[in-house]
Amino acid sequence: MHTIAIEHEILADNEALANHNRAHFLAHGVYVLNLMSAPGAGKTSLLERTLAELSPRYRIGVIEGDVYGREDADRIEKHGVPVVQINTGGACHLDAHLVHDQLERFDLDQLDVLVIENVGNLVCPAEFDLGETDKVMVLSVAEGDDKPKKYPVMFHVARVLLLNKIDLLPHVSFDVARATRDARALNLDLDVFPVSATTGEGLEPWYRWLEGRIARAKAR
Amino acid sequence: MHTIAIEHEILADNEALANHNRAHFLAHGVYVLNLMSAPGAGKTSLLERTLAELSPRYRIGVIEGDVYGREDADRIEKHGVPVVQINTGGACHLDAHLVHDQLERFDLDQLDVLVIENVGNLVCPAEFDLGETDKVMVLSVAEGDDKPKKYPVMFHVARVLLLNKIDLLPHVSFDVARATRDARALNLDLDVFPVSATTGEGLEPWYRWLEGRIARAKAR
């Protein structure tokens, strides 16, 4: 019972600060994306592609969340966008506090979009609201089509599923129809985009979706 | 400070019960493997191959850890070995309590080996001792060769690294030498076996390693 009480308190505290972050983003008209996946699904590669496409037209900032290291921040920095690395030092997810503590490092009036790349983990990040506008998850086809049944919360809370590494489909056993059906059973409104960050295949609809959302955040 | 105190207490409680589990396994001469990886690295497929190879000569039991569902237990059951499914119901790792609660469901005098397949997660399972003899981790080459630097604790605590899905090496960018070097920088004694659960390539040295460890646990 004690454990449940503590967990409830942690999540309630997090939700309060997430709402504070969200109000802050809204006031500045910044669209915020929380990008989540298992380790190695391709979040950073997809982000690099997306930055190359959208950064000529939008002012984008990035927060990189990792347990340790700044490999991903180094990759993102090469694209000429402001990037802040958060190291959780052991924790398996970002939370609203960790994000809040870094916000002063961005001039939100000079941003259209903030992308927060979460720690690679299919479980806990799904439970911690950061104050983002949208949660987007990435599933690599190399991970297998059984993942919606095994990690349902992530599929339930995501607005978009990027089904990445479709260039590997000839070499792995992955049923796109099955994964899509099982994911939509958890989330009727889930938009699913089969893509490859390696070849660029399928990315156009994702870019257009994102542009629509950014425009909506600006208009509010 | 409060958070750190609670975390310390949780890990100390876990360690005490893990040692209790370990004494229990030792008393029955059971070799226990804690199999860990990110989601979709191929733990269950590797386990299925390993059961097909070793179950004619050893009495093997399996505990399947998942957040939700019993997909993996259903797969393992087809191999005719006793299997127990643990659902963490949200938690991103197994702990010594969850394992302890299931031990009465096995007759340990009738087992040579117990394999515990952990929840797919590269972070937290590394911190929770279950009382196992050895921790073995699986990294799929589809996940990328940067993982030792980003998830160092798992590589540090593992005794063996199974570098899985090497059949995909021609199709992904993965430097086996780099991953091996970075993993061994965290763990000098790490044994690394490049394998494919799909084609069976490279699995013989893994089976022989496992047999050596099972024999040693019996002899104690």
C-alpha cells in the first residue's frame, strides 16, 4: 500500500509540473514533441532527418534525454540547432521536473518547435507527462510485431506511431498489418506512418503531419 | 535527499531477498540465468533455440517477466518445459520479491536450470539482483553499436553479451569491433558471442559456455 501511495504522489507531483510546463509552452506558441521508443529504434536518426527537412522553415530546439553520455546531443548539434543534454544518471525516463529545470536554457520566444527525445525505454516514459503537445513513439520493425501486446501503455498514450526501419522488412519477420491492428486496438486514433530513417522512404506524410500540428500550436 | 533514501532502501530490501533466493537455488544445485535486453532484441527467440538444444540433456524451468500479457510464456510452453508468467502490471523490471513469490510453483529438486527472462528494458533490470547465478544480456545489431556508451550499467553487470541478429549485419550500420571494445571497456571479463537466433549461426560457443556453468553450479 505504501508503494502505491508513493507512486501516486510521484505521478501527481509530475502531472502538476507538466501542466505548468505546458502552460509555458502554450504562452510562447511552441509546439512540443515527446519522442519515445525502446533503445535503438531510431529516434535520433529520425530526428536528424526531420531536422534536415524542417529546420530551414522552423526554429527548432532539442532536449536529449539519456541515462548517461551525450552521444545523441553531439549528433544533433551538427544540424545547427540549440540542444541541451539531460542525463538522468540512472533513471529510466525523463520527468516534468528534469525538463522544467532546463527550460531557462532556451529562449522560447525564438522557437517554433521543441523536440524532447526521451530515454530509450518502452515502459516508464509513457507514464510521465512532460508537458508536451504530442507524444510520438517509434517502433523498429526489427523489434517484432508483438510489441503492442507486450507494452500497451506506450501505444495507448501515443498520438503517432512511426514504424521505423521498413528497409529491413525483407530480412525480418514483421507483419505490418498485425502490428497496426494491435496498436489501433489500444488507441483508435493512432496515426501510423511506416518509415525508414535510413532510406527516407515514407517520411513525407510524417513531415506534413508535423507541419499541421506546428501550425495549430502557433494559431492557438 | 528523500528520493535517494527511498531508492537506497528499495535496493537494500531487494538485495536481502535476492541473497535469500540465491541460497535457495544453491541448496538445490540449480543454475539460474537472468536474461536481459531491450524490447525486441530476441531474448525469447534465443531462449527457444537454447531450450531445443539443451532440454534433452537438462531439466529446465522458465520464468517469463513481462509488463503485460503472456505471449512469451505461450511460446516457451510449446517446448514442453514448465513456465511461469510474471506480469509486473506497469513496473519496468523484475525484482527479487516477484521471483521469490513464484518459486513454490517449481520443484527445484527436479530442475538443473532456471531461466528468468526479464522485462525488455536496458536500464532498471540491471540494478535489481534476482538471486541469479549469471546475468546475460542480449543486444541486437539492429539497435546500433552506440549502446554500451548509452546504457553502461547493463554492460557492466552482465557476464555474457549475446550480440544477436548478426544475420542483419549486411543491412544495418553496426561495427561489431566497436561495440565489443566499448562493452569490454565497461567490463573486462565480459564474454561476447555474436549469434543469430534466426539462422543459428554462432550459437555453439554459447551452448558450450552455458553447459560449463551448469556443471559448475551442480558441482558446488
